[in-house]
Amino acid sequence: MSTHVAQQPASRHKLVALAGNPNTGKTTLFNALTGYRCRVGNYPGVTVDTRSGQIRSEYGLTPLTLLDLPGTYSLAAHSADEAIVLDALLGELADVDVPDVIVIVIDATNPRANLFLVSQILELNRPTVIALNMVDLAQRSRVHVDAERLSLRLGCPVIPIVATKQKGLALLCQAIDEAVESPSVSMGLDWPYPVMSAVESMHDGLAPVANGKDRSAFNAELLQTLLGDGGYHEQRWGMRCGEDFRSLLREQRKAVVDNGYSLASIEGDVRYAWIDRLIAETVKRDEGRPTGTAKADQILTHRVLGLAILAILMGACFQSIYAWSTPIMDAVDSAIAAGGEMVSAWLPVGPLQSLIVDGAIAGVGAVLVFLPQIVILFLFLAVMEDCGYMSRAAFLLDRWMGLIGLGGKSFIPLLSSFACAVPGILATRTIGDRRARIVTMLIAPLMSCSARLPVYMLFIGAFVPDSQLLGGVIGLQALVLLAMYMVGTVVAILVAMLAKRTILKGDPQPFLMEMPPYRWPKVRTVFHRAYEQAREFCVSAGTIIFAVTVVVWALGYYPHAESIAIAHEAQRQEIVSAHGAAVSQIEQANDIAEDGNTVALDELDLQMNTQLYRIDQDEAGEYLRQSVLGRMGRWIEPVVAPLGWDWRMGTAVLAAFPAREVMIATMGTIYNLGENVDEQSVGLREKLRSSRHPNGQPIYNLPVALSIMVFFALCCQCGGTLAAIKRETRSWRWPIFTFVYMTTLAYLGAWVTFVVASRLFV
């Protein structure tokens, strides 16, 4: 990234950057000021979304553009994503101008936790306004903030507001207008002389490459570089200036340490000493009975009761995604199917009809079918976050998730992935630690989602005996189903532990999360968040899912040999001719009663339609077997043979890579049963049981069934999942890695299962 200060055209709108800690109501304020009208984009090269919008005209005469920055607790970035905040404030982002004003949102109920970030931003010496939010909740909590005195001490306007009720916003915008022309007074902290001397030495050494940066802002950046050992700022300057910079940095850090100061603790000591003095002067707390939030936290954060309540809430979330969305998803499936039937009736049979119905419409269906689960999940998460419970849930689970190198925020995305990995991956946006977020995305597809269940049910029903164990307490089939769910969970734990020690190795970030007061969620905000997530999925991940679906359709359709159609059409004509002859014979018979004629003709019609249906299925099966997809199944037969599979199962698995549920329909087509079979189909189960190799040996048995189920438990056969990872990481690196490592694990797991089960059960 090149160092520059963005030039600001005179004609552009003034840019206002909105910063603050998470859970301070920053999003609510952004929505209130812009009227929910915003543009969503991406910062170049990172995984954080931008949101910008025009501040509504009723709040002021000056045209203002509001830029919503990611929530952060500090400018000392632990990852490139978090460093976006500082880069944006310094004008280091491509296509983003230097902000004319910075608005910092702080929580009036607990200002001490927010003033750390405030002190860092004020050191940039930019025009700044403080939005003191949730003053109504602060009053209920008996917290009184003297906004005027706080403004005098900080050297910038402090405006009390209630963003949820849109109170104080006109005064806030007036302060922003005035701040554009009136820079804030530079706030100085009592930094030790060795620290400031080191910063000045670094400033002098880097002045030739500073490109005219503002001195205060540049020194603030250098301070974070000096104190953030191994941090993002150090890495960035190291890439810019090479070994000369690293040598200078080592020299200055040594000078600080030699004077008796700790690089790890000095910033916290200095800033919190200043914050405590400031709080003592400007904040008063009335003593008395515990507040409602304190009383609730005695129960909701209790080690035992808190976990029990969380388990109930997570069960409700899981149930809502897993079961409550089913009727809506079924309705979507029915609507897509009805649309396909209508188009089929309008268009003649041929490649155009198949492309539109089986490719385009099926592709749209593959995207829309995820929407009910995504919307329900994000409604649930938005309510939990808006009411203040999300931080408590992360606090309760942080210790347990820490055993595998993750944090408490990873639990909800992983739980959601048992229903569908797509919304689970989208839910990782609440995880601040980039490494932990990527690890969570990598293992989320290992949770046995609902799409795997039909495959489990088909092979368990066909090959696992329906016997009872432990005196009828549990059935063998249920035990095998539980084992399939446990396989993915156990492997996910092992993968997470390995990843955190290898490719995503890094020091764990300390658990730092603000506990906001409980409040009623704002309905409009909750639904707006769910709408934004659904829209992003359709635009970003949906395009990839659609493309993959069309590609698989093409592989399964071509080459569409005309000889197959001619041969099967001849069979149809033969059956129709035979039917006509039989009908004529009955109608000409004089010794059969009229009622008898009717019954006999109905039986002939039924027999003919059944035969024609079978020919249709035979034709579809022959097309698939001769298609590129079918030939690929034969090509990979030597690869899947060690798993106990034949080319038919190989073809079905290839077809199922975009979506696991396609596997059963593909098997039905291959075995000439049609694509409308399901996991309960008696005909498909019988076909599997009766299938034989050329030597007469059964193709499928219990070891093969277990091998197939383990493969499906571990393999990433979901285009939507890979598209979601691509969308969240802004890179093909991680979805490709996910596909490769999960496919490798699935193959090895299926092979071991087949070998061991063959020795035990055959």
C-alpha cells in the first residue's frame, strides 16, 4: 500500500467518519442519520464491508457523507482488517478521502471503556465530535456524565444523544458542521520522555518517506508502531522501508526498555491513568440498589444458570434454522418447481428448455433455498446483539472454546452450521480476531448440516439392521446416525487445534468485550440487518452458486446424443402401436359387456403409461451415463474403487459436489428410477441392495454404506458454502483450501472406514 494523503476535490461532499467501540449504538446512529439509505462496498484488499450514505437534509444544510467504520476497541490493530480504521482516518485507503470530521460514538452507561479509543483518535489531531449515546439508559443506571465538562477536558464537542429515539441528532449534525471549520484542540497525554524521544527519532528517520503527512497523525501512527510489537503497523512499515526501518525500530524499542519501561503495558498505564482522572471529574454514579442490568447479569452470566439459559436459547436458534424454516424452504422449492413446469410447457423439448429449467431455474432455486435459514439466523443474532445479550454469550463460552484455540464468538456460527454452513459462515462476522474467524469458517462445513441427513437416512435404512441395543434403550440405526454427526464434530475440533498451531498460528487475543446494558431491540434495525445479510448473500455468494449449478447441468446434459432419442422414440412408437391394436381388438369384441370394455381399456391405458414412463426414465438414465459427468464417473472408478464404490457412486458424488442433496436424485436417474426419488424410496433402496458387480458380488453392503456416509460427513460438497467463504474472505485461497483439505480428509476417512468395517462385518 503506498503512502499518500488523499487529495480532496473542492466540489465533493464533506466526509464524516463514524468510529467507536462495538455495542455503542454506532450502527443505529448511522441508520438514523442516513434514513437506512446506504451504499455497501468493500475496502480494497480486505474482508470488511464499507457502508456510506448521505446524512439526511433535515439535520443540516451542508451536504455530508457518512462513512461507517468497523467497530474496534483500539487503533493498535491485531489484523489488517482492524487496521482499516486507522488507515481510513489517516487517508491511507484507496478511493477513500481523508475524513473532514471524525464522529466517535461512546456509551454513556460506561464511558471509561470507550475513552481508550477516544484518546487514540484525538491524538490524530483531526476535527472530532463525540456522540455520547444512550444517555437515557445511563440515567436509568444512575450514571451521570457532565457533557460540558467532558467537552472542555477533551477539547472537542460532546453531544448527548439517544440514537434509538433519534434524540439530539440535530445538535450532533450542527456540531459536525461547525467542526469542519474548527479543528479540535490537540489532546496531550503524559507520555514518558523515552517514549516520546523514540517517536521523534522514528519520525526523523522516516521523514523522507512520509510524503508530507500531518505531524500529529504521523506521530500517532509511529507510537502504535513502537508499542505494538509484531503488529500490523510494524509489518506495513517493514514492507515499505525494509531492514533500515526494522533496525531503527529495534534501536528505539531497546532505548525505551533500557529506561525501565515495558512495551506491553506502557500504553495501558498511561491512557488509563488519564482516563481515571477524566472519569473522576466528569462522571458520577449514584450508589443504591443494583441496576436491572446488574441483577440480570447475576443470573445470565452465572457459570451454571447462565450456561443453561444459553443452551435453551441456542436450542431455540438451532430449532428455528433446522425446523421452522422447513415450510418456507418447501414453499420455495414448490415455487421453483412450478416455475420450471410452466417454462417446460412453453418451450419445446431440447437444450434451450433444459438450460432454462434444469440450469437457470434450478440455479436460482439453489440460491433462494438458503434464504429462509439465513434470514432466520440473522434475525435471531440481530435481536441478541441489539438487546445486549450477545456479549454475555461470548463471555460464557470463551473459556470452553479456548480449549481448541477459538473464542466464545465462534460457538454460535458453529452451532448454526448444523442446520446449514452458509448462514453459519456469514455469522462469523461477529468474530473480531481474523485468525479465529478464518478457523471457524474452515471447520463450519464439518458440522453435519441438514443436507447430509437424506444421504444418511438412505444408506442407514437400506443397510443398517433395525435392531435394538441396551435393552431397547437405543436403536442401532439411531446410534449410527449419531456417530455420523459426531464424526464431523470430532474432526472439526482436531482441525481447529491443528490450524491454530500451524497455518493460522498466532498469539490468542485477550478476551475484550464491552458488556452493554440490556435494552429492547429496535424492530426496524433488526429487520434491516437481516435484509442486508440476505441481499449480500444473493449478490455475492448467489452468483457463484448459480454459475456452479449451470456448469454441472452442462456436464450432465452434453453430449446429448441423437441416437439415444431415436432408439427410445422407436420403443415408444412400438408400445403405442401395440396399445392401439389391443384397444381395437377389445372394441371389436361383441361378447364383452360395455362395463367390461371400460375396465379393460383403463387397464391398457395404465399399462401403456407405465411403460412409457419407464422408457422416459431409461432415456434420462442413458443420457446421464453417456454425458461428460457419467464418463467422468467411469474415469474416476479406479480412484473410488478402494472405497468400495463403483462408477455409479462416483458419478453421484461428482454430481453432488455443488449440493449434497443432488446425490439421491442422481442415483435415481442412473438406476432408471427418475429424479423424483428420495431417501425413503423403497425402489431405490431395493436397487442398491440388488446391484451386482460383473462377478456377481454385491456392489453395496454395510462397509460400503458406512464408507459413503463418512465421505459425505467430511467432504465439502456444497457450492454455497465455498461461495460464502469466498465472499467473506475476499479470496479464492481459503475456499480452495477448504475444498482440498476436506476432500482429502473425506477420502482417507472413507477408505479407513471401508477397510476396518470390511474386516469386522464381512
